[in-house]
Amino acid sequence: MPHIQLDESLPGIRSLAYYRPDTGKALYQLAQTLLRDSSPLSEDERELIAAYVSYKNSCVFCTSSHAAAARFLYKDEKQIVDFVLDDYKSSPISGKIKALLNIAGKVQADARLVNENDIQLARIEGANDRDIHDTVLIAAAFCMFNRYVDGLATITTTDPAEYEKMGERMGTVGYIPPLKN
């Protein structure tokens, strides 16, 4: 049960964006910028980072919805998402993405843990400044999103089909807040 009165037909952050359209618009624009706008990281890679950080934060709604978006975007290779959430170090992804997930995980735990060795490893694996920047910003933003969603105890559906629909919507139209009637 949510800690404040929310539209219970809208799960997770959608109910919060509906409750406060002014802040919801800004948060959705941030997600759109980070996960869909121009970046040297692909959309599926960025969704994977968001899902990974959400998983590390134990945010079921954000993990499930962004993992679904990543699966949609990875298409025939969608199992990569589950491999990464299980153990990214042994998953079939590039060394660059493994190095960036290492950084994202440190940002999630305590951003001060990111050190020069982490950055150098990412660079050796092919990451550039923008890749590193975007990874840190996605990880930091998703810590905020996760805490917002869980801090207000929003509705979290348990139906995998609902998340699959969310993932397809996020993978095709991007991040558009729900509108008040």
C-alpha cells in the first residue's frame, strides 16, 4: 500500500508522475535524455545499466520494467539481461560493458568507491569519457528513481506480462509521463 494517495492503476513511478505532473515531467525527461537521446552507448546498453543498478538497489518495479525494456531492445539476444543480473562478470557482454557495470555498481554502493583503476580498465576496454560520464549519471539517477519509487511504496505489479508491455512501450515510444484527464 502506498504511503500517500496514488492512482493504484498506475504502478511504480508512473503513479508518482501522475500525482505530481510538474516533477513527473522533469523526471521523465531525464530518463528520456539518459536512456533514449544521443549517446555512444546503445539504448539496450543504457537500459541494461538502469536495470542493473535497480537490481542492486532491490527496486523490484524499476528492475523489472527496465530489464523488460532492455530485453525488448536486445531482441534475439534478450537473455543477456538475465545473465547480467545473475552475474555480469561471466555474462556474454563486451569487456567495455563489464567495466562500465563495475563502475555503475560502485556508484550504486558508494560513488566514492569509483577509482582511477576502474576508469583505466574501462578505457582499456574501449570506453571514452562520454561512456564513463553517461554510466555514472545513469547509475546516480537510477539510485534516485529507485528510492523515490520505493520510498513512497508505490504499487509493484507481479505480472511479468505487464512488465513486458512496459518494456515494449519504453523501447518504442520512450519516456512519456501519464497525463491527467
